[in-house]
Amino acid sequence: RAHAQCRRRGTAAPLASRGDGKKMDQAPPFRNPFVHVLKFTPLEKAKIALMTVTLFPIRLLIAAFMMLLAWPFAFLASVGRSETTVEPQCLWRRLVDIILKIIMRVMWFAGGFHWMTVKGRRALPTEAPILTLAPHSSYFDAIPVTMTMSSIVMKAESKDIPLWGTLIKYIRPVFVSRSDQNSRKKTVEEIKRRAHSGEWPQIMIFPEGTCTNRSCLITFKPGAFIPAVPVQPVVIRYPNRLVRVIGTQVIIFLHVFEILWLTLCQLHNEFVIEFLPIYTPSEEEKKNPALFAINVRRVMAKALGVPITDYSFEDCQLAMAEGQLRLPVDTCLLEFAKLVRRLGLKPKNTEKVLQEYGNRARKLEGQKLGLEDFAHFLDVPVSDMLRDMFALFDEHEDNNMDIREYVIALSVVCRPAKTLGTMKLAFKMFEAEEDGAITERELAVILKTALGVAHLSVSRLFTAIDTEDTGKITFDKFWSFVEQHPDFAEDYLYTENAGKTANGICPDFSPRDHDAAIDGLSKKHN
């Protein structure tokens, strides 16, 4: 069985496919699509240090100067523009377009993008009013926007960025607020209006809705496909590699400025944009935007040579949540979260439901449940997706699971930044009635489940907490230790990964890396 083979490797069974929709038999190690990982040798560290004090500041100053130079042109051209109608492109506005494109090209050149490869032909607005771009990985994905001055769909907070916000307003984007449901509805209506008008410039949309590390294509949001008009898929590549050497390595979880810094420290940065053939939706796809999005994503994934997976922006929030237990790159909780979402198991009243589940699980006192009992506990019918979820917790392949582990995983998914709440709930389910304490083995189960990893040694952590060598610890002792050592997970639990190296813009997963690969799989909980 595929599930059994995956569990023996410490991973969950595959739930996705290649970009062409074909199922595969084997899978590569799981890659968290929301985390950039770099691994440096001493030589690479020295190179970056040298560039940081020489090339980097010069490039940064030139980029800042070009932004300042572009600002007055963008500001003057934006004055008096209507938000709802598009005026004829008069001569002086066309001139401003050309000037801004030149300024932006000089800025990218100064940043190391000395030449840019363009493949295919960009469709005319009358042929495809919407351009769908992927994968979305960093601020450097703004290059196609500055090349074309197309409108874009982007988060509302971007317009408040100094200097850059004025340039953004010049191209008259469609702003969306992720936290406002009404804003999303208005955004879709505005996209439809512009797409059907035949007068507005093309709209560039990154349908993933968030940045990934380019290892796969995550779920496309339907906004670009609801208008039911032809779209032109556009794929972006950054072929250069930053590191190829294997040796002493340090893992860095990249943030925006770190990506900017490491990229500007490279002598040359490659950029390739490919305009794929126009995708005209069928009648069925026009009626079903989700199907339209899925099929366009498959076309783009095939062109990129990467797998597809059903992770979303919500999963990104889980992966990047701050807290004492930051999820490692190989966590299987992203897979678990996806199944929770598909099965409709995420509770509306989170605190109440988790406490109820916790009390019920405690009464079972570690009793193992089969698939039917698991379905009864959740009050849902047995299905293939439920079997996939059950397999995540079936440690010994004996068709049994500990429901307490499900409750812990659900707590992390529903409130990823609330480490205290999750650990308190876990201790209550595992602690002995006579002394309210747990053993080292039970702590290992709790933390492996909370982190979503297959293997984890807690001996050092347990010994550090159990100073009296009683063989047991209480929640109060555990939390007192956490307050004194807020980085306890990094200090006592996490170990280095030994995966492939990645570049400063984004990890390079070229087609040759995926010739025998399918969608990333999740590691088992225990």
C-alpha cells in the first residue's frame, strides 16, 4: 500500500499530482513551500560579507536614487486620474510610460539584472485582458510590472509604501484587503468590470495570493478566473544558484530584506519571463472558475517543471506564525491543515470545541481508536480524505491512533501563535491524575505532534526541565522553563536540515530537479 510505504519513510501519503495531472508512484522529501532555506559554507559567508560592504551599499543607493527619480513622473501623471474610468492615452502620458520604464530598467540593471530573457509573445489586451503570473516569490516579481506598466491586483497595504506606493498608484492597481470579506467581493467585481470593458490595460494577477519558495504551485485563488475571459499564463524563473557547495551549513529563514540583501550581493542575477499560449476557457470552465484555475495552474506547472499542491494563503499563515514552537520546514501540519479545511473540521468556536475535544480525549486515557471510532469522535462519515488524515496518526500501521494527538494538531492549526494554550491543553490530556505530571515519552509525543515531525529527541529538553531527576514534569515546570528560555525549541529541539541548496532570490527548482518527483509529501506526526 502507498500509505504503508510512506509511513515507513516517516511521511504521509500523496494527495496531489504533477502539473500535467498524472499521478506518480514515488515522492521527494517534503518541502515547505512557504519557507526559503539557504545553506552556507564558510567560503560563501566570506563572499557575502565582502559584497555586503562593497557592492551591496552601492547598488542600494543607486536603486534608491532611481526610485526618487521616478517618483515625480509617477506623481504628476497620477494627478487628476479617475479611479473608475480610463482616459485616452495622450502623448505626454505615453512619454511618461517610456521614461518610467527606462528608469526602472536602470534600477534593475544596477541590482544585478543585467539582461532579462523574454520568451514567447505577450498577448494584446483584446486577446487576453488578464495575465496570470506564477510562481510568486519576492519583490523582484515586480520586474514584469515595470516592464509592461500593466495594472495589478495587490494588497491594499502596498500603496502606503514610501515612493513605491506612488509608483503603484500610477499603474492603477486593484487593491484588496485580505482581512475584509467585502473588499474581496469588490475586488472580484472590479476585475470583471475591467476585463470586460475592452478599454483598460491588461491586469497582471499572481493567483497564488502569497509568496512561496518556488518549489511548487499552490492553490490559485479564483479572482483571475471569475470574469471567464481568455487569460495568458506567464511563468517567472530565476535560474542562478547562490550555493552549490556541501559542507558546514547554516539554515536561514528568509524575510523580505534578507532576500533583497542576498540578491544584491550577487554579481549577476538572471531573470526569465515566459509568455505561454493564451488559455481560452471552455463553457464548463466559464461556469466553474475553480476548474478554470486548476487547469491553468496545471499548464503553468508543466511549463515550470514543478509539482502542484493544494496549500493556500491560510497555510502560509500557519507556516510563518510566530511563537515558541515555530514550525520546522519539514512539518506535516500543512498537510493536516489542508485536510482539516477540506473536511470542514475547523471549528468556528475554537476555544470551546478544543476544550470539549480535550475533555473527551482525556477520558479515553490513551485508548487507541480505529478509523470508525475516529469518524464517530468527529461526527463525520468515513471518506478517503478522512483515511488520509487517519494515516497521519497511525504510527505503527495497525489501524489505530491516539485521539489526543489529533486534538493537539488541531489546536496548532486553529491557533498557531498560541503555544501556551496548545501545551496546556496537551498536558491536561496526558498528565497523570495523582500528580498532574507527564513522562519524557509523553512529552516527546506532544512536541512531535505539535511540530508535525516524524522524529524528535526531547532528552536534553526534558533533562533541563527535570532538575530534580524525578522522571516527570508538570505543566508549571515546563512553562516556567519556557519563560526563562523563550528560544527553547531552537536550543534544545531543532536540528539542521540536509536538503539541496538554494539561491538568494528563491530556491531553484528547475525541471531537472523534478524529473522523478511529485508533489511534496508531509512527514508523519510520530
